[in-house]
Amino acid sequence: MNYRSLGRTGWNVSEISFGAWAIGGSWGQQSDQESMATLHRAIDLGINFIDTADVYGDGRSERLVAQLKRERSEEIIVATKAGRRLSPHTAAGYNRENLTAFVERSLKNLETDSLDLLQLHCPPTEVYYEPEVFAILDDLVKAGKLRHYGVSVEKIEEALKAIEYPGVQSVQIIFNLFRHRPSELFFTEAKRRRVGILARVPLASGLLSGKLTRDTAFAADDHRQFNQKGEAFDRGETFSGVDYETGLAAVEELKTMVPPGVTLPQWALRWILMFDAVTCAIPGARRPPQIEDNVRASALPPLTDTEMQAVQKLYDDKIRPLVHQRW
């Protein structure tokens, strides 16, 4: 496993880390026993950074991570998120009372006195234009409730605005073979300001696993069933906003580019790591073999110029018109 610096935190984190949404919920049936086996395997393989959120299974994911920390001696850096418990989810809800309550709940779930990294969880765009929200986070750092804070965003505009606040240490953003736009301007600005980048949805909700087909049936409680057109939350969070049929066709083309002995998800993760502005990719995993497959991406050789150009052409021809200007 290779490690990269996370912003100005002083932390070196595994460039393939662990996204803990799927072990919390919204991805179909999942047993806690299998989740714990997967988390332990991740630590065995050198992962030291886990991304979770208070709404993943209504705290279930955070509590599983707390159990992991009790059972391991290694240093494990945990990032969680706050904001999506608001109903309605409005900018006005990002106030001192609510944010403090969310933090206290996550502290309890994670069994800690201070959160390593708290991220605003894809708040409405207006929040990024409210300095008082970030002042609240500064106060929570001063109070010892947080070590650091960052944001999880939907749009490039939000990412660029967020990093104007000096306390923002990280930006979590969708970046993968089907979502290239962050690399155009945002990566340059983030590097200049020494802000860490967490590449989320790196396998496009499983599309880039290469295992989904037109006949794949998703469970009723799997967001890939109920949010394909953004019915429940932002459409970009499911299949990176790409129409399912179009995505499947693009995956078949991508498979022809993958070198022998490498899986498509490994290659897709290695493509993300070609960008030195990225701190880590945070694929989810529900079973130990998935995390084993993901981690091998860190040891792969760089993609060739020819491979990078082929990916770019596919994106420009098939995907760009669907997603590029939306987020």
C-alpha cells in the first residue's frame, strides 16, 4: 500500500481507503458480521483511512467503525459527515445548534472524544457562501470536538468556494472514469492551497466493477434501484449520474483497454491515482474479496499515455455530454 499526505493535517493516508456507506445501508441486505470481516481485512492490507457518515444506516456504519477501532491496535483515521439528518435539508439547518448536536451524536457512535475529520455532507450550495457556518466548525475545532474539518460536495462550484475557507482541509468529490471535470481546474486550486481530495464513488456505484448487466436486479432498498434518476437524492451519487444503459455500453469498451491480469475495478482505481492532487480513492466494499481486489490497484504500474488517451476519448465521445456541465 502506498500513502499520500492529506492536506495540511500531517496525516499520511492509504491511497486506496475504505468507503463505509455500503456497510451502513442503502445497498441491499448486509450482515454486520460480514461488514466487520471486511473492515478487518482492510486494515490487514494497510488501509488506515475510513470514510463514513452519520446517516449511513442511521449510525450503523459509525458504530461498526467504532467496534473495529476497539478490536485493532493500528492507528485508524476516521472521517465522518454531518448535515443529511436535516429534514428538510436546507441551508438554514446548518446552524450551531444542529451541527453541534450532529457532532455529539457522531462522537457517541464512534466512541471518541474528538472526531478526526468532520465533513459537511453535500449541503445546499448556499451554505458555501455563508462564512458563519465555517466559523461554527472553527469553534468546534477550538473546543476539541473536531481535529479537522472538510466538505463533501456535489458540484465544482461548491468545491472551489469551500477551499477559500482556511480551515477546510479536505474536499470529497465524485471523480472516476465517468466524471473527469474535477481534474480541469479544481485539482490545480486544491494543490495550490494544500487541500486533500477524497475521490468518492470511484467505481460509479459498481458500474465500473464490470459485473453489472441489463439483467442485474437491485434490491428495493438499494439506491441503484430507487435513485437512478435522482428520485431520493442527487442523481450524480448513483452511477455517477450516467444513464445505466449508456454506462453498461461504455464499460464494455473500457474492458477492451484493461491489460491482462488486471481487473476493471483495479484499473479504474489506478486511473484515479494517476492524478497527484488526489489523496485517496474511497471505494466501498461489502465482502473481504472486494477489498482485496481494490487494494491491488495501489501496486499497479501507471497507465500508459495511450491508455490515458483512450479513456479520454471514450469520455469525450460517450459520457461528457451527459455529465460534464451538470456537476
